[in-house]
Amino acid sequence: MKRIGVIGLGYVGLTTSVGLAQLGHKVIGYDLDASKVESLLAAKPTIHEEGLENALSKLLESHDLRFTNHIEELQSFEPEFVFICVGTPQDASGAADLTIINSAAQEVALILPAGAIMIVKSTVPVGTCQKITKSFNRSDIFVASNPEFLREGTAIKDFMEPDRIVVGSNSSEVSKKVMSLYDSIDSPKLETNLESAELIKYAANAYLAMRLSFTNDIANLAEATKANVDQVLLGMGLDKRIGNSFLKPGPGWGGSCFPKDTSALVSMAKGYDSALPLVESAISSNEAAFKRSVDVIESLAEGQLMNKTIAIWGVAFKANTDDTRDSPALRIIDLLLKRGAKIRAFDPIARVPEAAGLSMASSAIEATKGADVLAILTEWPEFSMVSPEQVVAGMKNSVVYDARRILPESWRPHFSVFKALGEASK
Ligand code: UGA
């Protein structure tokens, strides 16, 4: 059992706090936002994540986990390790903005006891941990990198059952101490230098984003050539070197990580005079994918969107999360609005503010009332359980575009036009 502080209680910080406490450590999560801390202390999760509420209540009750917005409380706890989990958003140039992480590291360095290890979990450009090490005048505290690979929607499970754990530092003694926090997790464990650990995170995310762009481009080609996209991707993925996971075509990739991380990696590479044309292409292929879905919806709306009502199912960037940051659905909605469409959107969990031309419906069926086209942009499983008869009965035209390929075959006969991404419309 170790005493651990966690700085920043966003997705990564909150999951890390809960995960470490579940591993048997004593954890304090710190965030500047008093209302977030208050909510977490009342065991009310600030993010939508399976199993989180239950885990929070148990850990708060057993006093293995607590939260604070007072740095003095963290100081008097005398943490042996502090995880830095603050955001590294994209700046105007596309690079990672390190303002928050730099100031968090400075603030924490002032209160850490001698011998403590500061562990950077935030996604940071290569060289950041070295710079942080040099930025404070203390040779008695150490810095390590421990990138996070969790996915929203399965965050707690991904933390407890990771594919691998990566720890980077300047000293194998420090790496071993950090790795020992995960002793009870049975997974491949990789110790590296600081730079490699930092780059592993970006390389993994960029590779996954590239894979999705490739998948979406192949889906588009399958449609043009009348190939069956599911069979093509299955046949491709059965090659063990390729594998079938992360090969589902969709309206484009989004979320709080892939867009900012691919952009930051390209920007970082330029700084080293090193080109990453494949990642750059993946980014532009993704922009093209959003536009492709808008063009499809326009063609399904009899060739023009001005004053047409488009029902949208799903605004979250993927299913099982309430996160709409860089959501493909929002990018598509924005382009539809620019072409004059009126949007009635529904999402089981995620909410977006209503705006001119955009209203949120209280149910999937309500969203489709009077709609010219229904477009499914997030793969919530409950959408495929809705009755197609009820949908069609309320729509102006029985036209559906399934950009996530989740609707069952039984839906087809109910619609005059049924189009799934990657295949020609019926
Ligand atoms: C991603 C990575 O998968 C995690 O490993 C990483 O830790 C995380 O970013 C991060 O850097 O923090 P996440 O953003 O939660 O996780 O979402 P993903 O499940 O990777 O999905 C990203 C986007 O790709 C979504 O828009 C999703 O709908 C899309 N996607 C994913 C597909 O279109 N097809 C797929 O087969 C998989």
C-alpha cells in the first residue's frame, strides 16, 4: 500500500484515482474545481462510466480514496507518488498546449516530500518530462512517465486489465518503484527511457487513427465498387498480422484524444524536421469522411438540405460515453446546419446546447417526427431496438442513413430508402 496523490480529476485522473485505490493504495485526488470535488465526495461521478459510481461509493466508504481542492491537504498526506493527469489541449498552431501541466508540476514540486516521484500520465510531447525535471530546483524528487491507454466507456476495466503498462524514467530504480504500484496487475510491463514512453503514447494513438481512416477509405471504395464492406474487412482482419479489432467503419474518428494527439504528433515531428505523411493523410481522410456523410445525407434529402429536417441519433463521439468533445456527430451536424438543414438530435446520455437550427429531442422516436432523413451517427446499441414501424410512422419521408452500420436487416423493408455507410442505397 502506497500513499498516492492524483492531480487533475478529468477522465484519466478520476479513473487513475479509482483504479489505484482499487489496487489497494491510499489515494487523494486533487482538482482546482471545487464543484467537481464536492460531487465526487458525494460519490456522484462527473463522467459517465460503467461501474464508476459503485466503485466510488465503496472506496470513499473504506477511506482508501478521498478528494480535495486544497493543495495543503495533499501536502500533509505526504504522498510517495503523485500522478499528473491534467489536460494537454491543442493550441492554435495544432501543437499540445503545456501551460496547465507546467504550472501543475511547479505547484506539486513545492509540496512533495523528499524521495517522492512525480508521474506524468497526461499525454505530452517528447522531451516534456525532461523539461519538467529540470524546471524545479530539487534533486530529491524524481519524474517518471506512465502513459495511459484507457478508452472512454471501458475506462475502469482498461485500467485494471491493460494490454500493457509502460513506465519511462531516467533511472531503473525509479521505474521499478513506479512499476511496483501495479504489482497486482498481470500484463506485459515495459520499462523505457522518458522519451520512449512519451512517444509510445502518441505512436499508438496515431497508428489507431490511421487504421480507422484506412478502414473508412476502404468502406468508401467498397461502396463504389459494390464490394461487401463487412466481408472485405472481415477477410482483411482474419490475417493474424492485421486482426479484426478496431476495424469498424464509421462517419470519422473523434473524441478528446485522436484529433488532438495526431495533430500534436505531426507538429512535434516538424520540430524535429521529421515528416509523418501517413498521419497527415489520416487527418485529411478523416475530414473527408465527415464531409462524405454530409453529402450522403444531402443526396438522401432529395439533393438539397435547405429547411429539411434531419433527425440525428447520437451526439456522443462514440457509444457508452457522454463525451461530445470533437465528436464526429457534432462535426457533421455543424456542416448540415451550414447547408441550411434543421436538426432534431437525440442521444441516450450526451447533451449539447440547443442552437439556431438545432434542437434536442427527449427520445429517439421524438427526434424522427416530421424528419426528411434519419441519420445514425453514434453506435448506441439501443438504437437498433427501436421499432422501425414507429420511426417510419412519424417521419415525413421514410429515409434512413446508418453511418455506424448498427441497424438490423429487419429494418430494411420498412424504409423507402435504406442506406448504410459503405454500401449503395436500396
Ligand atoms: C483512444 C484510444 O483508443 C485509447 O487507447 C487512448 O488511451 C485514448 O484515446 C486516449 O488517448 O486517452 P478513446 O478516445 O476513448 O480512446 O476512443 P476510441 O474507442 O479509441 O474511439 C475513438 C474514435 O474512433 C471514436 O470516434 C470511435 O467511434 C471511432 N472508432 C473506433 C471507429 O470508428 N471504429 C472503430 O472500430 C473503433
